Amino acid sequence: MKSIGILGVGQAGGNIAEIASALGFPTALINTNQRDGAVNTRVERKYFVPGYNGAGQDRSLGLRALQEHYREMIDFVNSSFKNIKLLLVAFSTDGGTGSGMSPLLIDLLIDQLPGVKVGAIAVIPERNVLAGNRINTAECIEELSKIEGLSSVFLVDNDQMRKMKPQSSKHEIYVSANHQTMEAISHLLKITKKSSFYGNFDETDLMNILETRGVTLISSAAITDAKTTSEVSTTVQLSWADSIFCPVETKGVIRAGLIYEGPENISKLINVPSIFEMVGEPLQLFEGTYISETDPTITTILAGLSFPTRRLSSLEESLEKNKERLQNLVNKEHTQKYESGISWASNLKLKKTERKSVSVTSKLNKYQK
């Protein structure tokens, strides 16, 4: 798995890099808070921005840290990753360090890593996060979407994981989403090492797909119970909606991959135009067929998708609904004060009376009869 490197930025990115490292990916992390990165014991290469102790969900602090130390960070990344073809920068969009730093860092690395493409693994928060997190995500994704030369962007949707595991804690949601993301990418790399008489999906095919600018989705569908071509197509399409990535919202796939693993008789039910009917025929399709006695599965990769406007708008809707209240809260922070209504009472407070010293002779005369 030497061809794809994972650079974690911020706490969430570091946790993704930790999982990636366990799976054999070359990894490194950058953070403004050393305590966050200390738990990522499998990641050997770490850069902690001097003079910072976290960003406190403030994107401007993450951005400032990069602006002050971008040379050191670029040198760190160059020295941390050797002989890779694609670098995926992993981060959460709703925090401070990863969200604030990653878009500009990616933009810089695109021109500073010779022969290496740069993409992203960006985590989208659940719909019920608070206003500050929603604002961070909206700003971060907007910046990310405008980067020229950007390769695949994997939008890991914690809301999708919540639907699958509604009773799970936040920590369980994060860990599960991170694992599934890296395992999906790891599975593709493992497939590129396999051989087949029926058509190989090799590393060049994979890189052609992942170097595509836009949003990318990976999903696997078990088609054990499928009896018809229509059932196979429907099952694959449902896997796109049920993946850990933001669901597909519009047609328009630029490059795609389709890998079948299983018995030969089930492979005959695969109809490519039928599978891609919902998202449109891709410009290029890279296929692999691996006949075995395992349960039949179809793994698909969709690259060049548009950013999911409806999903991202769902984060912004509550901001619009509460626009006046939120603006009032900000104004209140700078204008609120308390004025006492009993200022007249200050005169009631006891005051020490000034007493002049009197001579003994005067006091004796005072009492003389």
C-alpha cells in the first residue's frame, strides 16, 4: 500500500491516519495540539505547530498557524512521504485546525509535491451539530471545492453512519466511519494486486479514477440473493445510498470502476448500462472480474461527482432559520452590560468621619464645673 499516503490534519485527521497506519499506509500528521496527536501511537511522523495549544474550533487560528509555518509543513510532508502516487489529506470540516488549515495546505501541496497527486478525506458532521460547527463546514467545503488541480475528495458522512447505528455514541460513530473509509480504500489496493484471466483492475486503473477532480464514492454490494440483471443493478445502486460517504445527488460520473468477485454464473447478471443508469454513463469505466467461490460482490467507485448540495444545504438551513437570533447573540457579546437602578443608595454607605485631635487641656476644661 505504498502508493497512497494519508496525512492527518487536526484531531480527526490524526485518528484516520492512526487507522491507516495499522492497515499499512504511509502516514503522518499535523496538529496544533500535541495532546491530541499523542494518542496516535502508530503514526511515527508528527509535526506539532509551535506556539499553539489547539485551535478551539476557530478556523482562523488553524489558517494562521499554517500561514506562519507553511514552509516547515511542506518540508515535513516532503520528507514524510516517499514514492507515493497520491496523498490524501484527512480532516474534519467542522473543527478549527483541520477545517481551517487543510484547504490552503492542499492547495500548496498540489504544487510542492513533484509527481504526487493530492486529494482529501473530509469528514462531514451529523445534522444536529451546533451553529459554529455548521459554519465551519460550509466555509471549509466551499474553499475545498474551488481548489484547482485537486484529486478525489472523499466526503465521509457521519450522518450516514448515524442512520446505520442510531443508538451509537459519538465516539463509536467516528471510529466506525474512519475504519470503514480506510478499509474501503485498502480493499481497492488489495484488488490491484490480484490476477485474473477475465480482466484485471490494476493500480494504474485505480489511480486514473482517484486522480479525478470532484467527489468520489466507494461502495460494495453483496448480490448473493440477486436472480436477475435488474436486481443486481438495484442492489448496487442501493449500496451508493447506504455507503458511509455522502449519497449521490445528481447525474454525472466522470470515471468509474466496477469490480466483481464471485462465481462465474452470477457475473452473467451484470449489465453495466443498467447499473449506471441512475448516475449516467461514465466517461471512462475500469473493470475487473475475479472468479472465485466466495459470496458474489460488486465494488464500485464513482469519481468526478458534484459536491452534494442538498446534504450540505441541510447544515445551512437551520442557520438561515435562526439568522436573526444568531446575529443577536454575536452583537450581545460585545454590547451587553448591566446598569444598577439604585445608584442613589451609594450615599448610604458608612463613611469614616474625620476626627481632629484635641489637647488634654481642652478636655480638662470641658469637664470643669
